Amino acid sequence: MKILKYKIPIYQPFLSGNELKYLNECVKSNYVSSKGNFVKMFENKFAKYIGVKYATSCCNGTCALHLAIATLGIGYGDEIIIPTLTFIATANSIINNGATPVLVDVQNDWQINPDKIRKKITRKTKAIIAVHLYGYPCNMEELTKISKEYNLFLIEDCAEAIGCFYKNKHVGTFGDIGIFSFFGNKTITTGEGGMLVTNNHSLFTKAQYLKSHGKSAADNYLFKTFGFNFRLTNLSAAVGLAQLERINKILTMKKKIENKYRELLKNLPVEFKNGNNSNNPWLVTILVENNKVRNGLRKFLRENNIQTRPIFYPLHILPMFKSNRNEFQIAEYIADRGINLPSYPTLKSEEIKYICYKITEFYRITRLK
Ligand SMILES: Cc1ncc(COP(=O)(O)O)c(C=O)c1O
């Protein structure tokens, strides 16, 4: 085995398409803020790719989620149901709208448990946020059914899930509103950036004016309501457009990486999530036997210059949430054991071999002890 002496990061963007060319065009034209052709081109191309009528860009995924909640008129006194196993931004966007996140455990597929949602619905519940965690789809059939049955809005947090389909339909197209993130570690990036998508024209129109200070389309400086400045810059949209031009290539590269990990680790006691090819393995994630092995393996890989991440800590264990931990046993069982492995598109085959060799070595050493 060739020993690699350099650091292997968990993620890095793949920016070798038209990114620089389009950025140059922005600089030359002086359109560097949120006015400029790339914003509209990126939004239109994104809507087409996802298969949705309308898309409006935002300065990041958290703001897109914040905007989604505000657009649906959810605020003080309202509750939104979310999975406990998610990134904190899902909860932050609710809290920052003045509403309350209500946590629900996940099921064995790591996604929110629809049966447990039913038990948490109160008169204050206004929406469910389905988080398609690590690029795998939630059970949208069941979630759509519940939201209709209880007259709740359905928001899809697809921050990690571009390229992820549920029954041949892209995620983000099932609910009232879907959002995406283009942070530097996402499948496609704009540096910082996000997108809000919907099939509902009036929600789209409202989201557009709320994200831009509440400006009405008719008169730029006639403000009918308070709003935000959540706009994406033309510079970021230029990068986003170039990235989107190569989305299929990037997804193919990422799927190959996940398959390689699966193949090389198949004889070790590590679990992968069941994929049926409708997912986008955003961060390849393995589950090991227990928390002690997880922490030991992460330390061993770090000492060997291989960066990893723990699966998200479930929100209910954070100090801001005082929750009964018994309610969230599956999320804890997954989070205690999960490790995200390097997963960027240009990760070379020899690098994956090296990472897997090191994981195998860890198991050999610990078994000998
Ligand atoms: C599930 C989830 N929701 C929301 C976000 C927020 O996106 P951003 O980092 O673009 O604000 C992220 C970011 O990683 C995420 O993973």
C-alpha cells in the first residue's frame, strides 16, 4: 500500500468547468451584486433540473429555509415539526422566525419517523420540515399524506440532497416549498448560497419580494411590508451556473466513490445506509459497532491525516433543547456510531484505497489488543 503523506480533507469543491470564465464576465460587466444575468440563468436552470415551476436564489441555505417559513406566514406561537437528527440550521431558521421547533425521532432509514410525527401534532402545529439527510429521501408519500390530513404545510430541507429522487421525482418538489444549500462542501457550490423552490406562484412571488426588503415588483422603492436581504450575488450565481452545467458528472463521480468504499469495506463490521440509486451520497457515511469504536476510529484516521466528521449530534441532546432522551433512541443509536468519510468528487481511487486500508488497519490493531 502506497502511504499518502498529505492530508485528505472530508470535502472540497470541484471548480474546473466554466466557473472562472463566468466570474470574469461578472467582473468585466461590473454586475457583481444581486443584479445581473447569472442570477436569473442559474435560477431558471435550477428549476428545470429539479423539475419545479419556480426557483428563487438566496444567500445561503439557512436563509432560504428562513424565507420559506416567513413566506408561509409561520411565526410567534406556532410550532414546526422536524427530525432531531439534522443540522442545527433547520432549528435555527424556525427559532429566528419566532416559532418553536418540535423534535421527532428518526427511523432506521435515518429520516423522520412519520408515525411519531402524528403524536406531536397540536393545535399550534403549522408545518413539518422533511430533511433529506445526507442526500437520502424521506418517505414523501407518508409525509404528504400526514400534511394533507392535518392541513399542515410541508417544507423540504434538501440542503444536502441535490440529485436525490423519491419515486423518480426530485426531492423538493413534493411539499409547498423546498430549499437547497450551495455551501462549499455541498454537491454543487456557489461559495455560500441557497435556493427556494415551489410550484405555487403566489408563494414564489411572496418569497421574491420578502427576500429583497419587501420590494414590490411594480415600484422598486415602494415597500409594502418588512423584509430581508437574502439575495444571492451575480458572482455566486455565475459559479452556481457553471457547477449546475456539470451536475450529472459530479453525481456520477460521487456515486462511484460510495461504491468503491462499499466494495473495499465489505468485510469489516461497518454498515452503510441502504441506497437504491435514487440517492446522492453527499457525504459517504458508515456506522460502526458503538461510540467507543467510532471515536477511536476517528482519532486513528485523524492521526493518519484523514479528515472525518461525526454524524450530526441529534438536536435533543443540545443544551437549548431540554428533551426526554428516551424518545429519541434511534437517532442516538445512529449518531453515536456514525462517521462521514472523505467524499469529494475528485477523490482518487488510490486515496479511497488508502482510507480503507487505514480503517482495516484500525480494526486489526484493536482486535489484537
Ligand atoms: C440539513 C441542512 N439544512 C440547512 C443547512 C443550511 O445551509 P447553509 O449552510 O447553506 O446555510 C444545511 C447546511 O449544511 C444542512 O445540512
